[in-house]
Amino acid sequence: MNPNAMLGWIGGAVLILILVVGGSAATYVIEPGHRGVEVMLGRVSPGFKPEGFGLKLPFVTSIVPQVIRQQTATMGADCYSSDLQQVKMGVRVLYRVPEASVVTIFRDYHGDAFESLVRPRVAEALNEITALRSAEMIVQKREEVKSLALESARRKIGGVLTIEDLVVENIDLTNALENAIEAKMVQEQEAARARFAQQQAQVEASTVVIKAKGEAESIVLRGNALRENPSVLELQIIERWDGITPLVVGPGATGANMMLPLGDFSTGAPSALLEVVK
């Protein structure tokens, strides 16, 4: 092959390669949920690049993608309660970088918002909140501790980054402290059961007293009614009579003053019994 032709082919291939490399270096693509930070010769552009396809100066400009969708990270915090007990907390942090803060986060916090901004502020907020409460209260009111820590962390971070939520996954205490809290809770439950039993007994006693008072008042009312209307008693006797003459024994009832049921005579009483009646 002619050397000149070979050199021409090699030159053409190199030119095509240069064009391909230059074309790829002059374009960029920002994925959804990201924004691009333009850095040209070590200088950060004040504006961000939106998602999609774009052009840039090749070899001197780079586009660094930054995540703006919600992110989740876990962290631990070693805290001390107001009674000087060590409390270890495992926390899950949900945060998001606002679109307007993409360049600021990249320039001032090396692009890692969690490690340089979120983690220390959240840990500081948790330490401040737990220092005002006993270890027992921290365990019992973990939701309150979480809410106060979230509010404090948001104030410390400001508007440069958004803390969506904090999730307290676990709270670890020393074994001795956990046993003491468990024993105290058992004692409180037993005391609550004793108070309930006492209250129930008092209610039952009050019910008996009220019932007795009601019966006594009912007896008094019926007695008064019978004294004022003696015929009511006679009416009740007549209504309840079964048709058999009752045996009535009055004061000093002997001999002729004794009355026997008429049914005894209707069936033919012995003559000795008739003599007694006479």
C-alpha cells in the first residue's frame, strides 16, 4: 500500500477519534432527580444545570451531578440524660437538598450534605434534648424527644437543607438501668391494680348502702300508706286469698276462740276435734 495513503487513513482515523472525544466532552446529561453544578477551571458557576441534555466547553468544564430527591441515612448518637445515664440512640434521618441550595452545598460542604451538615446538627440537637430528661422519660416519651430534636435540628440547619423527618429506631440503656426501669414499672402496675381493687370495693360498699337506704325508705313509705289507708291491706289479703279459710290464732286463743280451716270440716273431721272446737 502506498505510504501516503496509509498516512491519510491514519490521519483520518485520528481526526474522527478527536471529533468523537471532543463531542462527548462537550455534552452532558443530567439524570432525573439530580441537578448539575458547573465547574470551569476550578471555578464553580453560581447557577445549576437542570436535568436533561446540555452542552459545555470541552476539556475545561465539568458538570458534577447533585441529588435533590429525598435521601435516607442512618446515624448513632451517644447522649447523656439529666440523671447522668448513658443513652445510645439509633436514628434514621430523612432529608432533601433544595434545588436552590445545590451550588451552596457543593461549594461549602464538599458536596456531602449529610456527613458535613446533617449528622453533626442532628447529634447536637439530640444531646440537648436528652440532657433535660431522665433516662426513663426518654424511653417512655421517645416520640416527644424525636419531635423536639427534629425542630431543633431544623433551626440549626436553616433553609440550606430540609430535614423531612427523624425516626428513632432504638434506644439502648445499660443493663442495670433497664432492670431498674422494668422493676419500677412492675411496682407501678401492681400499685395500680391495688388502687383499682380498692375503688371497686368502695363502689360495691356504696351500692349496698344505697340499696339498704332505698329498702328502708320503701318500708317507711309502705307503713305510712297502710296507716293512712287500712283498707289497702284488706284489699291485698282478699286479692291473694286462695279460697281456703286460714287458721287464725288470736291472743289467748283457746277452746272456742280457736278457728280452724273450713276445709278440715268439709272432709269429715273426727268427733274429738269437734269437741275441741265446742
